[in-house]
Amino acid sequence: MQLQTITLGGGCFWCTEAVFDRVRGITDVESGYCNGHVLNPSYEQVCRGDTGHAEVVRLAFDPAVIGLREILEIFFATHDPTTLNRQGNDVGTQYRSGIYVETPEQEALAREVLQELNQALKGAVSTELQPLSNYTAAEDYHQDYFARNPHQGYCAFVVGPKVAKFSKTFARFLKNGPAAS
């Protein structure tokens, strides 16, 4: 198995992590921060909005099971790529939509998908495409947050509906079949 990694920012990393934890072919999902100017920032620093970091998930995936195009299709369907520096009530540069690539091949495919989406949305896409830089894993308590805290308010009312939408829309990509949630 030859794994690849891609890093995606789609607002709060709890939401994005909860979706991709359920995707067949994704072998690891790690919440973190990237593309800012402070080394090893804390959650509190990133939330202040002055480190330049985005909240992201770093995905390890098996391209023999799921391709980057399919991952990006799920990514764009489970967040709003047209709102600059916000997802719902989460506002700030740390919540920006972004694809952070590690290879020229990833960049070329991501650029192609972004162009297709931008054409379909009449130029409204604000998702940035950048090389991955200055990545730091988020604190342990952020990892698997939804799985450990499904009844916490934000999880119940924001993360849960995103997971449900993914499970319904992308049942073919569920790790455990259509009944998984």
C-alpha cells in the first residue's frame, strides 16, 4: 500500500475530521494548523487569528481505494468554498477554505478541480491552493473530537448534520457501508 497525504482546510477541523474519518480509503485523519508564520502555534493562538494559520485536517489515503479527485469532491460538498474566511458562524482567517498540496501532481489536479468548480459556481470559489507549509498537529484533545464528544453542543448541531449529509450523499464512500454514521 503506497499512501499519499493531502491537507485540507474546510472551516472547523472537528467537522472536516468527522467526515473524513468515515471515508473508505482514508487511513488516518489528523487535525492541525498550517500555512501560518508562527512555529508550533497553540489552538488559542490560532483562534486569535494573528498567526496566519488555517485549521486543517491532514489525510493519509490509499489512492488504490480512493483518488484525490474523489476526496476533493467530498471536501467541496461538505463545506462552503464560496465564503471567504468563514464557515457558518465560524469566522476568521483560520476557517478559510484551502487545499495544501505536497506534490506538483496534487497541485495540477487540485487546480483542475478548482477551475471546474469555479466555472460551475460562476467565479464564486474562494478556496486557496497553496503548497503545504509550517504544519503542526493540533493538541491531543482536538483529535477524534466528534467521536469522543458527539453530544457536545457544537458537535450535535454543527458537526453531526455535516456527517449525516456526507453519509447520505456519499454512501458509496463509507468505510462501513451505507449504514455507518
